[in-house]
Amino acid sequence: MKQYSNRTSKAQPSFNAVNMGLGLCIACALGVSSMSVNSAEMAFSQVGGAISQARQLTEPASADNKTQMRVAELHQQATLLTGKAQTGPQATREQRMAVHQKAAATSASQQQRALAQQNQVVYYNFSFYDAQTQLFEDYDYDGFYQTFSVTFDADINSSGGEVQADVFAELYLSQNGGPWIHYYSTDVFTLTADSSFDDYEVLTTLANGYQTDHYDVLIDLYEVGYADPVATISSDDLDSLYALPLESADRDAVYVEEVYVEEVHGGALGWSMLSLLGAFAWVRRSFMNKK
């Protein structure tokens, strides 16, 4: 499989006491962030009519026995937020990249880059090993789903052993070949060389604003503190990210046909009553004639 990377790094050791102090502070902050992702699922995130939750996996996704429970929980959250979910203009990939480029110019980002390089003395780059999708919940049985997951495995390629890096990912959808529209940003998580135990899963329900159509997926991977993606994977690279049949929950309503039945009493009972009434009228007339 191709490796999709566009940055190679070489770390330089730093002996400046001030930088070391700043580096330790940032390391603590990043360490807490990474631990929170590893130990628990992230909170719900609402972007552009899509409700998502994510987590870093410590075991293969196929071994997760709680998937259906998480899908139901996410769907319930999406149902509650459907009326409040954003339906206005959504950010494109170009707009999100511009945001990261601007953020990378700040002093905080420069400090993060210094920290990332501080203990690394080898060249390294990034690539995606794999990315898979899974579809959930099609209530109207039209073949288009409102809930789906994207699970990806990114690696660090180096000759220096167990290299680690703090990264995050931006996820996009493209409707039938249209522009890439942002729908989720992961939290910061840690990659360890080519480990197979740092997969990342994003579970999403499209609450509203998504037409019934086929959607492609693109993932940009960023190293913390850097302006440009360090690796990208999309439907151009994997069939699993191509043409997902999706629609938002407001288009996936179950239609229940209501049948009204009006009962009409007739038959043998009706004719019996008519016969009795007729006989009564005849007797009454005969009695009147005798008078």
C-alpha cells in the first residue's frame, strides 16, 4: 500500500533551560490529553448537523462488544440535538487547512514543535496503514444509513525504534464527488511507531442537512504544532472510504401506514330486524281494518 506523507522531520536536541521548562509544561498538558483519550470515550461533538463521538482503540475494533450500545446512545443524542444541529454553511477542507496554518504561526505552536523535536534524534514520517468504515441504522430500509463509523490506523515510519508523536485528525465528507466538507476533528492522541494498538474510531450520526446520496471520506493527519497535514488518505486510496450510502436522520423516518376500518352492521341480523318491523306493521294495519 502507498505511504501518504508530506513531511519528514529531524529532531535537534535543545539545551536551553527556559525552553526545557516550557517543554515540560507542555509535555504535562499533552500527556493529560493523551491519557484522557486512551482511557475513555470522548464527549459528543456536534459539527454541521453531524453528531460524533470518538475514541482511541487499545484492541481491534472487531473485538468491541459494546458497539451496538454506543450506536444506540449516539442515535439518542442525535435525536435530541436534531432540531439544534447546525444547518448553515459548513467549513471546506481549504478553510480548515487555513485555520491550521494560521494557528501554527503562533508562539504556542512553535513551543509545541520544539517539544516534539526535543527527544527525537532520528528522521521520521507518517503514513496510514489502513482505514475501514461500517454502516449502522437504516430505519426506512432504502439502503441509505444515518449512522456510520470510520476506523483508521496511522503509523510513524522511522529507523529509530519506538518513536512517538502527538497527532490529531480532520475528517471530511464529499457528496457524490463534490467539495470536501469538514464534519469532525479528533482530540490529540499519541502514535507509537507502527503499533497496531493505536487505531482511532469515529462514530457519527448525521442528524440533519445531509441529502440521500453517496459520500466519500477523507482523513488528514496533523502532528501537533505543524501547519500542514503529515499524511492523508481518502476514497482515492481505499474502496472502504468510497461512496458510502448515507442520509441524515430527518430523511430516515419510518413511515407507518394507518388503516381506518369502519364497521357496518348488516347481514342476517339486519334482515331479521327488517322482517320483524314489516310483520309488526302488517299486524297493526290488520287490527286497524277490523275496527
